[in-house]
Amino acid sequence: MKKRQAQEISDQIVAVLRAKRIERAITQYKMAKDTGMSKSSILYIENFKQRPSLYTVVMLADYLGVDLGQVIQKMK
């Protein structure tokens, strides 16, 4: 897998997480407070200015109730 492909997959996952956060009416501030992250980190991740680590993706997906396996399956 090329770097560009990995970046596109990361961006797609972040877009799904952001959409789920908005769907559930959770503010960036609340998500930051609940997960122990800074609001600016969430802002940077959601605006594609910072790529999250795998740990962060898994933690946010768990917090939002997102099944990453299903997200990845839909990308194929």
C-alpha cells in the first residue's frame, strides 16, 4: 500500500467518525472532555490537519459506537 492510499483511508475513517459525532449531537468539546483529548486535537483531526494514531482512531470509534470493521468493509 502506498502512502497516499493509507492517507486516503485515514481521511475516510475520520470523516465517518466526524459524521457519527455530529449525528449523535456530541460537540468537539464534550468528546474531548470525555476522551481526555484536547479540543484542538479533535479539531485538527476532523479538519484533516493532523492524522490520528491507530490508538486514537480505535478510542474515538469505541467512544462513538462505530464498528471500524464495518467502516473498512464499506471502503472496499
